[in-house]
Amino acid sequence: MALSLSRRVVMCALLAGSFMASAPLANAFELAEQGKLTVAFTGDMPGSGWQDGKLIGYDGEIMQRIADKLGLKIQPALMEWSGTIASVQSGRVDVMLGTMGWTEKRTKIMTLSEPIHYFKNGIMQSNKTNWDKLSDLEGKKVGTITGFSFVPELKTIKGIELSLYDTSDAAVRDLIAGRIDAVIGDPPVVSYAIKQNPSWNMHFLAFTDNSPDFPLLTGLGQVVYGLNQKNDDLRQKMDAIIADMWKSCEMKEIGARYGLSADVWFKPVGANFRAGVDRPGDYKLPSCAAGG
């Protein structure tokens, strides 16, 4: 499968030691390894990957640009999603990325960056079905990823048979094999995988529900970076660079290379949950729609 292959390519690149080249030191932050930014990522494209000594993918390319501007060398830490948050909390890594959605719960254990794009959750499924509501999942066998923020909400859907997987490709394999009926995964990841593999005969439909009882599944999603709370000064420096990238619409320019070109990824539509939580009460989400 393409997803498994991408992870093998990433691992080979790491083992080859291509990231060991020297880089300018930046001593202003409390980092896992001084002068380097240790980044936890899963290797699931289009969010993140490692190639020729640099982070690639939408999340990865933005982080690479941030590190370059801060004078920090990227130290890659490829791992399963289930281990990323704990690695940030313990200080083994400095930042995590990989289409991570903002949640109020995560603000209690990490400091979270400005959004780098938006999304709506939905259902990866066979072309033979057109499920786009939570009720469509009732009584179905559904796969998702261990540690995803919306897992508790999924568990409350009537009659759902929920299977948890360590990786997106493992869940997709079972979907293709017919062992489960649907996958609720990262929208950019599953959309990219479907585009790269038309023979799967799968498609992705965003939830049309807008339920206050299921805010994480049906609300506006914000993709962010997560840092250790002791590094809030580093987060603020990252946010300043991210803000400049929004102003220039560089976010959309990068997104186009990874299949994220529609306005839906760059224009916030829906409730702004961050205002008054980990941002000031008058906080407004950044935007870059058609025309800049």
C-alpha cells in the first residue's frame, strides 16, 4: 500500500543518517538537544514525511521553514501517533506535527500553535455508499486511530463497533479487505491516499451534521503544532512566522503541492472555540481564501 511505502521510505532516510549535517546553533530555547528542533511525526502524507534531510508534506514543509528561520536544525523523530503527545510532555521531543487537531483538552497538557489549516471530519468509505451523517455510522464497523481526540464521541454513537488502530494504513487495509465498513481518519491523509490509489474505489465525505453533542466530529477543525508547555516562548516565535505565512497566503501556495488547494482548508467557517480558552476573548482565526 502507498501509505506503508511512504513510511518505509521515511524510515530508510532516518537510518541513513541524512539529518546529521551541521547547522547553526540557536540557544534561546530549552530544547531536547540544543541547537536542534526535535520533531515527532508519523510519516503519513500529505501531512509529514522526511526526504533529503528535510521535512516534507504540508505540516512538515511549514515546520521546516519555521526551523530555518529560527536557525534550528530539524532532528526527526518518526513514531506512531499514540506516542507523540507523551513524547512532547516528557521533553523527549520539542514539537509534534501531523494533522493534529486543536482541542481544549490538549491546551491543558501542551501549548498549541496558531492553526496552519482547517478541516471538517468525515467518513472514508466505499464508492458504493454515500454516508455523510453520524447516524449513517449506527450499527456499522468503524475504524479510527488510537489517541484521536474524537474517539470518545465516536463511542457514543448507537450500535457502533469501533476498532482502534495504531496507524492510518492499518485501518485502511481493513477497510479495503471488507473487515470494517468505514474509517474516520485525518481528512487530509485519507483524501490524499484515495487520490493516490483510485483502484481502491473509495471516497471521503465530510460530515454534514453540526451537532453540539459531537463538537470534535462535526465542528470546525484546526490543524496545529503541539509543544511542551515550558516552551511557550518558542511557540510564540513560531506563531509570528505562521502569521506572516497566512498574510502572504504562503499557506495556500504550499497546500497546492499536496492537494490542499480549495478554500475550505484555508477559510474558517464555524464556531471559534479557541477564543477565551488558549487565546484572548477577541481572538480571530487567520484566513486566506480566494484572492488572498
